[in-house]
Amino acid sequence: GESFMEEVLGELLRYDEQNGTDYMEILKAFFENDCSILHTSRVIYCHKNTLNYKMNKVKEILGYDIMSNENRARIMVALYFMKMRI
């Protein structure tokens, strides 16, 4: 679980830690809202253009396409592991 989470989300967790950002929370909200920019922007009270920018930043930090089917599945599993850890 830990090594899988590290592999999938480690870069983002480190980036947030080092920069005081909340990209991990944004990614979580995005996945909790069926990867919809519109729904996520409403839930986190963030303009959809701003959210688009932030999601692009998330992709940049992670260094892979978060919307490919395989990666979406991997992120969902990693988020599930994170939830179970707490």
C-alpha cells in the first residue's frame, strides 16, 4: 500500500508539503466528483478556469496523464489506500 501510494501520488504529496499548497485535496475532490471540472469547482468554491489551471499543475507535478483509464484507476486505488490509513 505505502509503496504504491508513493509511486502514484508521492510527487504531489511532497510538492504540497514543500510549497504549502493543497493540490492533493484538489485531486481528491476532482475524483470524488467523477473527474468533472464543473462539479468539482462548485464543491470547492473555485472558478472552473482556476480549477483547470490547478489540475494542469497537478498533471505537471505528477508527470503523467491522470485522465488515461489506467492512471485514473491507479489514482483511485491510491486515494482509497490513503483514506484507509487515517
